[in-house]
Amino acid sequence: MAAHRHQTSLRGVRATPKPKPEGYPSYGPMNRRYVGMPGHIHEVVEIEGKRLAKVGFDDRKIVYYLLDDLELDESAQRGTFHDREG
């Protein structure tokens, strides 16, 4: 298993996956399903020099994206669906 490092400073930041061309190697069917839909970052993990964001959506689905493939809105209210439970 590769070593990885967690980065939580972006936790709760609103993130919207950017559209990518067909055949883009970092997008599978699940990544494409959520393009253009806003979610919130749960955490960022760096693996082998790549920063992957774990993004949660309103339907409680979690999808991983390269951080560079997301449009971030740090001015929006921060939070994840976990913060709204309770």
C-alpha cells in the first residue's frame, strides 16, 4: 500500500467537478455522473504526489476527484452532510 498524507484544511469547502473530455483517464462513469453538481470536500489525500479530494454530494454519495479537477468555492458556507446530521 502506498504511503499517503491527509489534508483537512479544505474540509467542508464547496467543490464542483469540472467537465472533462470523453476518455479522460481520471474520470469513470461515477465521476461523470456528478460533473457540474456541487458537493463538499470531506478530506484531501495525497497519494504518490497526486492530491485526491473525497467529495460528498447531497445524495450522500462519496466520489474521489483529482483536486485540480474541481472548482472550489471557499466563500460558500462550509460543511458536509455529516455536519447536518443530528
